[in-house]
Amino acid sequence: MSTLASWQFRMLAGGLCLAVLASAAAGRGPSETRLDFVMFGDPPLELPPDEYRFREGLLALWLAALESPEGDLRQQAQRTLAWAHAQGMTGIEAAVAPLTQNLVRDDRLIVRLTAAQTLLALDARQAAQPLFDRAQIDGLDMAQLVEPALGRWGFQPLIGVWRRRLADVSMDRQRTLLAIRGLGDLRDDTSAEDLLRIADAASRPADLRWAAATALGRIRRGGLEAASRRLLTQDPPASLADRLVAVRLLRSHDSQEAKSLLVEMAGDAEPAVVAEAMQRLLELDPSRIGPLAETALAKGDVNVRRLVALASFACPSAENVTLLAGLMADPNPSLRDEVRRLLEQLAQSAEWRSEVVRQGERMLSDPRWTVLEQCVVLLTGLDVASASERLLELLSHPRPEVYVAAAWGLRRLGAEQTLAPALETARQRYEQRDALLSGPSGQPNLDDQLAHLFEFFGQQKYQAAEDLLRSFIEKNAAIPRSRSAAIWALGFLHEGRPQAELVQAFQQRIKDVELPLPEHYWVRRFSAVTLGRMKAAAALPTLEIFCEPAGIQTAVGYACAWSIAQITGQPVPPPATAIKYHAGFFLEPSADAGTQR
């Protein structure tokens, strides 16, 4: 193989795992585990999504613009119609005829391209012939836009063109790629032999060989074992290109010979080959991956590790549960989450629950923060009450991912004996707030940890926490989540028992809407909720002002209406759907854009 071809195939092999590599880099960063806050569902917020509409007259303006003498105007109209169709505008089929005229007659390529793009967006199959004609004469950009769609439509003249391209060695590479991919999508068996010749030819460009093997692997579900074996056993030894082609040829094969070849390639030195082989083995017989797991994990490729995890899940054993537990420490955050979910699924089986719990408890002593976070979530989700004492210790862990998960776990487990030490830790942590709130924006921190603990105190109606919870009513923009949770929790501590000082304080929070620094809407929402839970009739005038009687539009408005219902027994009015209009187009009616209910 030439140096260029070898380089191209290595680029392709790297491209197979491009997203994976990005994910692996992210594994050195923050966690992707998301933990729920109970307050946001109690009471549930029931607001319908906004409804977007198009103003009357827009379509007529855009249809007229399609026939404008100004090319730029025609192009903008075409782009806008494609977007509007995706947003659900009706009646756009009237644009097919003028779009076809622009495709056929316009002297500017960019106008013809956008006309073609819009016709394809509209699925205008009646324009297939002019689209095909333009794809043959307007250059590669038009061909790459039009040909895949015509192939999906089954346009026969194009299929014949594609088949002829495969035998034409003088055809440019990009058009040949279009033909290969299109015929593979169509599973065109007539082209199978030509595709095999391309895939097998070391002299052909690397991307053509890979594409041909991919297409052939979709077309043929058997019979390519010999070709794959030949590529692997040739002299000189098989190159990376040959091995990648060999594994892709077997993508749809299920014979015993194919399985044996896949097992052989799953032991390859190149992770891209291993991942391809393992993916098919996972579909056919995941038990064949088990003996390869240790070697495969040593390759350091996250995609391979993910396949090993899936195979271990598919073939549960004590050894495989141990392997999965170890992968909860993986540097890749999405894989850590996926492995934990696999263990959660295994634990739904009575046969494997005790082993999953045992491994989770074992790993809960691991020093690595990555595995600690996942073990906390795992054991909490399985309601393992014995983990509570360890969660108390982890409240002071240096990593926010761990100490936030520990607080969440304590709230979910709800062990009464952990309330007092959790309260003491909450007090101590808040005294360290300046340091603990200094992490990156958007990542878990002390605000999240305290919010989980405050929810815990509220759900357990833990009266000893009241003084600390009250200290969070005062305005502080740095900790909106824990302040909201503290206010929500106070509602349970005073359920059905309004206290005048608190009623006044919560009303002030609701009313604080003045710029430049209005109160956070979470705080206003849960102040309203707590007034309702307390049945604070004295707060009705404030709640009635902010309940949006003309039609509930916001979380605060809904919370106020909900609280009025708790106090008076009146039902919550059904929220109105917000009607909004798309605006900001290059041409639109003169009426002002706006929102109505």
C-alpha cells in the first residue's frame, strides 16, 4: 500500500472513534451524572409548551419573492421556505413549481443549489428529473446534495449511472463515493462484484475501499468469508487497511466461519479493528468477547471498553459483575454512567442483586472519586440502607461530584439516624462556603449539596434544622438552589401552621421583582409553594397578584395559583398555551410581532 493510502486509512480508523476520543478527553473533566431535586416535582409543574405560529401573509410574500428579478431575494426566499417547512408551515407545496423553475433556469449556481435544497426538504419527488439533470452538469456540490436523496427515492436513471461509475476507474473519487454509498443504502446486489473489486484492490484510495466494504457488508449477508480471510492471510502481511476492510465485509454475516474470523480480529493490535469485530460479536454471540476482555481493556480505547461492558452485561457472572464494577472508575464520564445503569439493570434480577450490591459496597471504599460517585448513585438507587454511614463520611469529600451525590443519596435513603450528623455537616459546610462555591460555573458545588440536604430535612420534617433553613431566606444570588430548597423544606416543617414572620418573609421574596437584581424565580416559586403548604390565608392578596389570572404563563404564576387552591379549595385554573409568532424574516407583513394568549 502506498504511504498516502496508509495515511488515509489511519485517518479513517481514527475517524471511526472521533466522537469517542472527544468523549475520552472529556473524561478528564467533570461528571455527566445528573441527580434529581425532589422539590421541582412537588408540586408538579404543569405548563404546556409554547405554540409557535406563522403570521398570515408570510407565505404569499415568500412565494412572490421566488420570482423576483433579484437573485439574492430568490435565494433568501428558498432558504426561508425550507426552514419554515421544518417548523410546520402548511401550504408550501405551492412553491414547488417556482422552485423548479429556479433550479432549471437561474444563471446563478447558489440560487440553483438552494432551490434544490428546498425541493429536497419538501420531498418534491415530481422534481426528480430536473434535479437529476442538474446533478450531472452543475458540479460536485449539486451532486452531493441531490444524489443521496434521489437514491432514497429509488430514481432508476441515477441507479444506472451509479453502477457504471463503479467500473470507471477514471471517475473522480467523490462521485465514485456517492455511487458506492448510494448503492449500499439501496442494498443493490447487482453492484456487489464491482464493490468487492474496489474493496479488495490495494491500489485504490483508502476511503473508496472502506466505503465499498461498508456497502458490501450491507448488501451481502453471507459469502464474503473467503474474501475476508484472503485479506487477513495475504503475503505480505495484512495492512491496517486490509484488516479494516476484512472486518467490515462481515458486518452482516453470521456463519461459524464469520464468527471465528471476528474473534481473530477482535484480538487485533488496532482498536478500530477490535471495535468493529466486537460490535458484530456482541450482536451474534457476546460470550465470545469474554475471553478477550482483559487484553481488550488494556488497549486503552473507550469504544472497546464500552463493548466489553455490554458483553459482560449480556453474559452475567460473578466475574463479569466484578469487571463492570471496576469500569465505574473509567476516565470516560459517559461510560461510567452507562456501566452503572447496566449494574442497576442486573440488580433487578433476584439472581444478581446481591452480587451487584456486594460489588457496589466493595467499591464504595475505593479512593477514586469517579467510582465513588457512581457507587453512591448505584447503592442509593438499589435502596441499600447500610450505605448511609459511608455517605455521611463522603459529605466532606474534596470532590464536589462525590459530596453532592452523597447528600442526594442520604435524602433518597431517608435514614432517620443520619439526620443529626447531616445537619451538623451542613452547618460546617456553609461556614466554608467561600471556598466551596469557587468552582467552575455550571458544575455541582455546595449550593447543590445543601439543596439535597435541605430537601432531606424537609421530607423528614426535621424540626432541628429550622434555624439553619431560616437563615437561607435572606436574598443571596450565589446560592439560589439551596435557598429554594430551604424555603421548600420550611413548608413541611410548618405544614398547615402558618407563622407570621415566615409568611411576611415569603411574600417579600415573591414581590422582589425590581431591576436590576430581582429575586431568582426558583426562590419566588417555592416561596409561593410554601405559603400554600402552610395554608397562609394572610398571603392570599400577594398570591392573587402574581397568579397570572389572565392565563398562567410561568412557574411562579402556577405556584401562586396552586397555593391559592391549597388555601381556598378552588381548583387551579388550567394554564393557557402561549401563542408566539415566528419573526425576524427577510420579508414579513408590517404587523408588529408579538405574543398573545
